[in-house]
Amino acid sequence: MTLTPIENPSTAPIPPLRAEILLAPETVMALAQEIARWIIGFLQKWLQEAQAAQERALLTPEEVAQYFQVNRQWVYERTSKNEIPHMKVGKYLRFEQQEIKRWAGGMAVPETSQPCGIIPGLQIGGNRLRRRRITSRGRATAENPSPGQ
């Protein structure tokens, strides 16, 4: 079976449509600004939705381990001790990205290696108190110009 086009003898070729619009420069500028405002509004809304979706993103234990640059077992240990914020989705562990970042911010330990003013030579740093050994032997000072005597 073959199809052949049916010719309509009354069909005349359609001339191309042509229109000419004359606009003042102020009108063109106003239209361009309105189009730009519409595009910017659309992009801002899209970006806000994308950021909100990213903040609500759920991470797997593997992704959390990668974020902290530790092994997966470390994440499971913290989860079993309820130290790290997590949720269960069925039998699967999931972590909200925003909560993990907030929790990680609270883990930072400030460095304090400033000398303590109460006891000379005592420094506070990390988890231990360290006492510098203060001796006059081997070191000349203004109070002791001849060390070791």
C-alpha cells in the first residue's frame, strides 16, 4: 500500500507574513527591564529551592564518614552511643546534613597555650595541664647573672 499526497488545485502559495513594530527607545528599555526582573525573580526562587533541598538532604553513614574523613565504624560507634544526631529510615541510618554541620561545629576545641598567671610556668593546653620546668641552671637572667652557682 502506498500513500500519495492529494493535490488541491485551489491552494495558492502563502506569502510570508511580515510585520513592522516601531517602539520608542524608552519602551524598549522598559520591556528589557521587565524581562530581566522576571528572569531574576525566577532564578532567585529556583536557587532558594535548590539550597533548601540541599540543606534537607539526608546523608548515608558512608557520606558522613567521608565528611569527617574517618572510617565508617567511627560513625556507627557514635551513633550507637547517641553522640551524633541521626534518624532511622526503616532499618537504614540517615543523617541530616544541616544537623551534622551544627554538631561538628560544637566539636571544635579551642587552642589555649597561653601561660596561666596564677602559677608561673603553668600552661593550659588540650586536655592536660603542663608545667614548664623553671630553673636558673644553665641560663643567665637579670636576677641570677651567674647560673649554676
